[in-house]
Amino acid sequence: MFSEPYMQRAFLAAILLGPLCGLLGVFVTARRMAFFSDTVAHSSLAGVALGLALGFRDPTWVMVGVSLMVALLILWLRERTDLLSDTIMALLMSTFMAAGLIGYSLLRGFRGELDRYLFGDIFSIGPEEVVLAFILAMIVFGLLFVWLSPLTLLTVHPDLAHVAGLPVRKLNLVFVVLLTLVVAMSIRLLGIILVTSLVVIPPATARNLARNLRQESILSLAAGLLGGVGGLILSFQFNLPGGPTIVVTSSALFAISLVGRRWRQRPPQPTRSWI
Amino acid sequence: MPDIHFHPGGLALEVRGLRVSLGSTQVLRGVDFHVPRGQVVALIGPNGCGKTTLLRCLLGLQKPESGEVRVFGRHITSEVLRRVGYVPQRLTLDRSFILSVREFLCLKLRETRHWFWQSRRQTDGLLQSALPDFELAPLLDRPVAALSGGQLQRVLIAYSLLGNPELLLLDEPTAGVDTPGENSFYELITQIHQRHRLTVVLVSHDLSMVYRHAARVYALNGVICCEGTPEEVMNADSLRQAYGIHVTPYHHEHGPGHHHVLPQRPQP
């Protein structure tokens, strides 16, 4: 299984990006930013179309650039208008996705490329992308561990972070940029449609089993790694598509964690009225 | 404006001519007041009178159109904020974010900032020696999001005290706390005030707490419409200015010094 270079590269990408998304996801979900990640991912379709139209053989860089632009546009509109974040994100997501689809319809003969970005193609990852994923993983892991306390405080209460002397706006901006880069990079693994699952499912799995943030971070990182590598092995063994198999494997881990939760004592939770 | 030299300890807080508009509404219309060091004071006013906006100005979160805020005689910078403890009304924390009380408290102490890599024994020892009289041990393993109103209040105060503040700002401290919880909260504030000689500012719409716990009261309604000792402020005239309705303080029977104030709707 590991003798083929394309398999080695796919495994390396899963080993790097699975745990990275898992750890980052702990804060993404706690800060209710799952939809943000979805918006950035879907909008990147416009970047791919633009890159191909400009004649790039590999439009990854243009895609990353457009994703970053959309992320910053969300922040800008949130500060400048009274619109709710949800509205802003839904608006940008549909606009950029529609622009991407129009772009594709004008370009002839790129149907394969469209599928590759929509659904991901982990087995086509090139050596440069593995190097990029490695550099990004080192930077994000490094920053996450250095900024674990500031980021945690920001999640608990932005005003407390301000009083503690933290540069709240800058921290927010750095977090958004890092999340966008990681999501854009992971699109090659799972595709635009499924990529958000990488930052949502592992933290959800970890939350079922953890009693504190340290356990949650470690378990989410482990769930990201297991889901990525396990899914890749299953997809190779049974000749299934890579991205979807990774997602289904992660969801299976989540289901197992739900069973584990039943045996764990939890403090009584307030009931939700809408259930 | 009273002379600064009447307060040998100096002023903890000075607010002069503070004006703030939110959208087209002028929320603060020239707020002037000062708080001497070492006192427990209350800033009261009805909902929508600008309490939250004023609090945000005191913390440097809201820039005023005009006027100034000085904390310990200095403009607000991150240096000055280090001497301020802020206790918010509630946290923005998602219920599913499993941050334990131990981890939350560790965020405040320089020595425990790397809690992720430190052992529980190490961090507990440091927290215990920083706050020897706080009975925190039973709460340390609980997730912050699962605490009751009273427990969260206690943890938030402990968190602020870990920074050794000289000024403590509490936003609606008794909202969401039941009566026994309220009593133990005020006992805690008295204890802290006596032990650490802090200046405490209680921001609240709850008039009944003022009699028992504040040395000085400021009533806010866009401007400071009256200030003084609780007895001075609680006369119906000045309170009517703040609340815009008829208010009758009455003294009732469950214990000395326990007063309640009943706001009444104006009669047509």
C-alpha cells in the first residue's frame, strides 16, 4: 500500500492536516465558526475558476488568495454593517459560488478540475502540496501552542481578553487567516463540499469523552489523525473515494464516542426547550 | 466638583464630561463623577440608562466622543488595565466548550500560563497559594459552562483577584443568583474589600443592594443625576430623576439594615 509515491503523499497529507484541523476545530466550533469555514471553502470555487481562466495549470494559489479575500470581507462587513454574521456569510458564499459556476460554464474542458475541487482528490496531491502542508502545519501547531492561553481567553470572553491586555482584534485576524489557510489547503483532501467536516467532527467526538480542554484538544487531535489515516486505508482497501471515506470514518468514531459518553458521569445539563 | 485633596488616598476612578452616542441616540450626555480609593461604591440606574456603555468606557472598550476617563490618575492603557479586575455578568462561552475551572483560573496567573504542559499538582499548588481563603478545590474539575449562577460569580471573582487588582468592576453581580447566593456574594465582597483594601464598583439596576453594601451611590440616567451616601440618594425625589417613575423606599422587617425599594408606575 505504501510502495506507491502517490499513496505516500496522500498519507503524509492526512497525517499533517487531519490532526491540525482537529486541534484548530476545538476553537472553531467553540467560537461558532463552523459556518465561517464552510463559507470560505465554498467561495474558493470562484478562485479555482479564476485561476484556470488566468491560465494557471494549478490554480491552488489563486484559490487560497480568493478564500483569504472572502474571509477578510466577512470581517469587514461585520464591522461596517448591522447585518448578522450568518446573513453576511450566506450572502458571500452564494455569490462567490455562483460566480465560480458561471466561470466554469465559460471555460470549456475543465469538468474534471471542477469535480476534483468539489469532491477532493487526495490521491492526486503533488510533492509541492505536501511540502506546503508541512510548512503550514508547523506554523499553525506552533502558534496554537504558543497562543493556547490567549486564544482560550478570547473564546471565554473577548472583554476579559481585552482587560488582560491582549490585542483582541489582531488575535481574531490571525485566527481567521490561519483557519482560512488550513481550510483552503484541506480542500485538496476532502473537496469544497466536505472540508468543514474536518474541523467539526473530531472536536465533537472529543467533546463526548473529554472532561477538560486539555483532554478535548488531545482527543480531537487524535480523532483527526485516526479519521484521516483510517479513512485512507479503508478507501485503498475497498477502492472507495478518499475524501468521503475519511468523513464516514470520522463519523463512525463520533458514533463510538457517543456510546462512550453513556458510561461517563456528566454534571446535569440544562434541558433545551426546542427538543 | 469636590476637591481631590479631600481624598488622601487619591482617586481610583475619575470621569469627566463623558459623552457617547450609539447610532443616533446619545447614551451618555456628560457624565462626571469620581470614586475615592478603597471604597465600595454602587453605580445604579434603570435599564437603558447607559450603565453598560459607561462600563465599556471605563474598560477602554468604547471610545467616547468627548470627555475622559482616568483610572488611578492615568489614561486607560493595557498597563493601567492590569490593575483592574473586571467581573462580567456572564461569559460568552459555548456550553459545549469543556473548559474546567482549573484551566480557566490558570489563564490569569503568569506562573500557570503554560497549564497545558503543567501537572495538576503544580497548578493547584500555585492557585491555592495565590488565593488561600477561596474554597475552590471542589469546583476545580467542573466545566465552567456547567456552573450555577452563584458558583460562576465566585469563580469570576477568584479569576479577577488572581491578578491582584486595585480596582474591581462588577457588572450586574447579582443577576441570575438566588437570594442565599446573593447574601454569600455580598459577604464575599465585604471580606475581599476588608482584606485587600480594594476599590469596588458595583454596577447594577438592583436598588435594594445599595443600602447594605455601598458607601457611596451614583445614580445614572444619561448623566449622574444624583450621588451621595445611600440614605441621601434613596430619597424619592432624586431616585425619580434616575428612574423616571415614582419610587418609594420602604424598610421592612427581616433584619436590621435590610431595606427594599419598590418602583411604582406613575398614576394616570
